[in-house]
Amino acid sequence: MKQGLLIVVSGPSGTGKGTVCGKLLAETPQLAYSISATTRQPREGEVDGQNYYFLTREQFESEIAAGGFLEYADVYGNYYGTPLKKLEERLQAGQDILLEIDTQGALNVMKKCPEGIFIFLLPPSMAELERRIKGRGSETSESLERRLGAAREEISVGKQYTYVVVNTTVKTAVKRIQAIIDAEHSKAERNEDLFEI
Amino acid sequence: MKQGLLIVVSGPSGTGKGTVCGKLLAETPQLAYSISATTRQPREGEVDGQNYYFLTREQFESEIAAGGFLEYADVYGNYYGTPLKKLEERLQAGQDILLEIDTQGALNVMKKCPEGIFIFLLPPSMAELERRIKGRGSETSESLERRLGAAREEISVGKQYTYVVVNTTVKTAVKRIQAIIDAEHSKAERNEDLFEI
């Protein structure tokens, strides 16, 4: 069985990564969302191991101590996190996994899963901002400088990613991410079986 | 202007790379064939710098001496080769260039243009052969062993490529190569301008 790919889609706030990831998942049959662990109570119809892995606080905290999470957060008194071992089991079973995460979280994932495919989604407004700043040349105002500084900081982290996709339209962004997934599956290093005859 | 990509498509004989490359070129507007230099006479309608770069034997041999060819060959008394400088000029102008070449030639191109995108095309019959060999298990005949040895030698070079695509159908192979080109254009290292705002 060929190992699945960990597809990490991240980007600054306002990128529209939720919309892009939702559409990507709907249109890519071999791709599934990462399943989070949580300490909150299951809601009606939620299935353990499908919607979430439901853990007690004791179980969750013991996993934190053991370094068992890719990343985790305490949200209004409930823990949420991505269990590393469960993720690796699904990848080893050949499942491609989509992890939608903020830029800070993605940097942690890079350290723990450097074999992941890291895609930085840029918002169209950021590209728009870039065009406007470039177009104006030297006549930058103080407020424009501030805005530029904030934007610079927010996107500077993107250079550490493998891929960058501009979310001009959801359709083109989804298509580009699908191309990246297909290309990564075609890497010779992932297809050594084809050479072993 | 963003640098174009050198797309090198290669593979063992009988892979059908000519058909795949022709279709790929027809369906990918931003892609153009590499233009060869030759010492043969122009035929009617052939334009210098478009169909071929037409050189005298003296010019060609002086370029060989200067290391000016990615690769070249003497075919029935006429030289044919890929001029490195002309290729680089077109890449620098943002043109994606397709170079269809045999496996021996591709290894030379890897040395001279390591920044190229190297795609190894496997023939469907090779994949078929692999399946048959695997399916038979231990009951290999002497002739099957010979065939296996020859196949092994022919495709072993493919491990040195970045990508491998099985030419199951021309349509799927073309689509996969287009995905590889799109993905390579999305590499963060090729889009530093997006981060420089």
C-alpha cells in the first residue's frame, strides 16, 4: 500500500481557506479531513473515530505529556488537537489527509511532519494590495506603510512553505491544489515500486 | 518576468513519448517545444529561429567546442543539437520549454540543467509486465528473466528523475504532466515576488 500524503493548507486570516478546503474535499474523492481529538461531549449522531476522537481530560493531558499531538488548543475549557499516531496510521493505510490550520500551527506541523506537503494560500486581497503598492511607486503614505508592514509580517511565513497558491477564485485555487496533490503522487521517490521489476 | 520551466520528458523506447508530448503541447498554450540547431539545409517554409536554428558545420562545431549544446548528435552527416544559450534566453523570457529526449540524453541534461523538471514516462506495457511478473510469483522462466533484466536496465535510470508518469492512456498522462507543470509553477521558491510586498 502506498503511503498517503499529508496536505497542510494554511494562510493568513481572511484567506478563505475554509471555503477552499471544503470545496477541495468535496471534489477530491481520495482526500479526507484530518480527524481531531476533543474532550467535549459527543453531540447526537457524532461517531468516535469518524467526526472526532472523544477523549477524557486525563487521556488528553496524558497524550499532551507524551508529545502525542501535532498541535492542540484549549478552546473555552475543552481541548482540541490532532493526534499524531492516528494521523500516521491513516497515512500508512494510503489515505491522503487534509489538515487546514493557521500559520502558527503549520510551523509546528513542519517540525513534527516535515514530509507533509505545505501549501500557503494567499488571499486575493493581499495580491491586490501588492499590486496597488507596486503601482503607486514611491508615493507611499504613512498608513500605507503600516498596512504594508502588517501584511509583510503576516505573509513572510509563507516562504517556508513548499507551495503558494493565490485564492483568486475558489475554483482556480482548488484546481491548483489538486494539481499539487497529483504532482506529489507522481514524485519518483514515492513510486519506487514502479522501478522494481 | 518569471522564469519559464524546462520540462524534460523522457523514457525508454516504446513509451509513446512522442504522442504524449504532441498532445501535451497542443493542449498547453504556455508550453513550447525546444528549438534544435541543425546543419541541414532549410526546407521550404522553414523559418530560422522558429523551426530550427540553421547553422553551418563550422558554426556548429565551434559551438560544440565551446560546450554550447545541452546535447547533440550527428544524424546521417547532419548535426542536430539543443543550443544551451538560446534555450536559456527563452526560459528567462518566461517561456516554458518542452524537451522530449531519450533517457541517455536526459542524463546529460540533468548535469547541465539541474533546475529542469525531469519527468520519466513509463510505457503501459512496462507496468503490465510488472504486474505479470509479480502475479506469477516464483514460476519465472528463463526468457522471462531475460526480459525482466532488460526491462530493469531500461527503467532503472528513472529513479534519478523527479517525477514518474505511467502512460496508461495519452489523456491521463498529458493531464498528469500538466498537473506537474502547474504544481512546479506554484513552488514558493519560484514565487518570491508574492512575499515581497
